[in-house]
Amino acid sequence: MIDIVKSTDQSQYDDFQLVEVVFLNGNTRFLVNSLLPTFWTIVQAPNARIHTDPDRKRIVIPNPYLNQSGNMFSLFHEIGHGIVDDTKNEMEIEEEIFLRDKYSQLGPNSLSAMEKNRFRMLVVDSEKEAWKWALKTITNCRDRGLDLEPSLTKNDLKKLANQKLASYLR
Ligand SMILES: [Zn+2]
């Protein structure tokens, strides 16, 4: 069972609400937020799409979201981005945001040869790293008796990650 604890002290200026994601299983209580790098938060908004916002160091999730199989794995992927992004400098983060926006709004062919190279280095590599981190961490939790994706086998998770990655590797 997953419990979403909303922050009561809401000083946000937008619709995003600070949340704590708690996984409950018998006597086990696991705070998913504890995996986040320092200063990072998870926020929730009704019509959001799941994504990482490296500028504000936050992960945005829709509401509802975590009641569907595979979505906890996706949240772990976004936390993986947070961890990967924490090793990048500001210029790299800005460049990555620019390339991601251009790619998603105008398509892969809008990138110059040089931009394509940078896209592979900054975007595709961080996608790979973030999925790798998500798979490793979900598996580690599972090995310790904490199964955050009970209806998916390790192979299912690998397949999911590869499907998502394939969309970047045209
Ligand atoms: Zn990603």
C-alpha cells in the first residue's frame, strides 16, 4: 500500500503540493523521499505529467499516479535523474533542458549534427543512468523484503526501461 502524505504547511505559489510518498507493508514503513538527493522534493498536481524539474530540484507527479503498476518504477527513474543531475553543473543542466525542449517540440531532425552529439551525451546518457539506478534500487529493496513493484518481475522492469529508452535512440 502506498500512502501519500501531503504537506500541511503549504507556502507554494502554484498548484503543486509538496508530498511524502510512504510505502506501507505490515510493520514496514518506507519513505520514498529518503532516496532523494539533498534539497530535492516531490510535488503533486492534478493534471501534471511525471517529470524532473532540475532547476527547482523537484520531481513532479500527477494525482493520482502511484496506484498503477509500473509507476513507482517511473518515480524511481525520476529520482535517478535527480541523482544524475546533482553531478552536473548549471551550464550542462541548462543545455540539457534546451536540447530536451527542442527535441520534444520540433522533433529529432531539428537538431544539428553537433546538437545531436550533445543530446546523446547529456540526454540519452542520463536516461540510461536514471533507468539503471531505478532498476538497481528497486532490486535492492526487493532483496531486503521491500517490494515496491509487486506485480512486475525483474525482467518486466528491464523491458519497461528498454522500451522507454528506445524512444530516444532513433
Ligand atoms: Zn527520464
